[in-house]
Amino acid sequence: MNSKNIAVVIGLMGLSVSQAFAEDTMGTMTMMKGGQVTAIMPDGHMGTMTPDAKMGAEMMKMAKPIKHCMMMMTDAKGKTYMIDTSTKKAQAECEKMAM
């Protein structure tokens, strides 16, 4: 009985520690699904939605294709910036990060 209680306590401690470290680690990159829309706000928070066919068609009228790798960065104060990746060196770094 005591060994079961100890195992449960160790398991709960492990879960709480993993959550604490998760905030500091870099997230994994995932691809968007077809028809999905992602919004990025200046303070860095993001939202994703999958619009219905009518709304998606309206959004596609405003959309422009991405021609190269793009990078975003958030500063210490929480403001988000888009990094200029127009040079070959910046493109190489961007593509390296996206792999």
C-alpha cells in the first residue's frame, strides 16, 4: 500500500514539474490544414479557425501566396515583430529553423 502511495505522489510531482518546464521550451512546429486560417496578434497570441466554404472563398479573394519562408519574433515586452527574410542568408536561417 505504501509503495502505491509513493508512486502516485512521484507521478503527480513529475506532471507538475513537466508543466513548469513546458512553458520555457520551444513549441513544435505544425503545418496548417487545408482551409485553416491563423491570426497572429501584435501581443503574440494566436487564434486558428476553419471557416465554412462561403467565408473561406471570401477570404481567398483577399489572400496572397507566401513566396518565401517567414519568421516572427516576440520581444521581452511581448510585442510581436515580423523578421525581414528577403536576403539569401536570412532565407537559409529561416528554412533551417523550419526543418
